[in-house]
Amino acid sequence: MSKNFKEEEIDNFRQCFQLFAPQGFVDTPDKLCFIMRSLSMAPTIAELKRYFAKYKKEGGVVEFDDFLKIVLEHRSTENASTEILAAFQQYDTQRLGYIDSKQLKYILTNTGEKLTDRDVDLMLRELNVGSDGRVFYDNLVHMMTQPLTTTRR
């Protein structure tokens, strides 16, 4: 596996894995999600379930060596920033660099992995959307692709 990652990366992955899975394994896709997002990856729920099913051992757990395989597989398919930016640009037909907050809220609560109204309102507050309702999607994409900063539940 070391041929696919720098030693520094493996150390970083191992530290994060051990921090959130001190027992040496994860036993749910949710825990796998938390670790991956803490490492600035943005897997979908469907991807997480697929990775977990594919790499879990007999006891229904994913250990660190398999976690590295998941990261490698995910990296080969993910370019979250570019994909999210392209999606928002589809709604910006005049190429102004922003989307209206009401339109954004509709999109995020009604398509794909739907968010709640509360989640979207928190995002808009975090982005400091002004009274004009403009959400500059470069800022939104940056916020969405950053590692999670919340504490573990």
C-alpha cells in the first residue's frame, strides 16, 4: 500500500483512524464517513455503504489496512470541489458566480442527498449571505469540502 501513498499521508490517515476508531476498526458506515470527511474527503452515503460492504471483514468491521484501500479507491473517483462547482454553475446561466439563496435552499432540500431546512439555514448563516440573497458558489464549495470541525457525538 505504501507505493500508493506517501509515508506522511499514511501517518496522517493512521492518526485520524486511531483517533476516531481507538479499538482499531470501524463497525458502521457512519463511523467510516466521519473519518473520511475528517480527512477532507466527501463520500456520498451510497459510496460509504458500498465501501463498507466491500471491505468489511467477517466480524462486520473495517480495519486500517482496508481503510487505506477505501481511501485509494475513493481518491480515484473523487474530485468533489470540481464536481460541486460544476453542478452549481449549471444554475448560474449568466455566469455571475453566485446563486440565489432561495434557489440554493430548494436544490439542497429537494435533490440528491436532501438536507433539512435547518441544515441549509445554518449553511447560509455560516456563509454570511447578505440581504441580496446572493450565495457565491466558490465560497459554498470551499465550505462544503473542508474537513468537519464538529466534535464526535
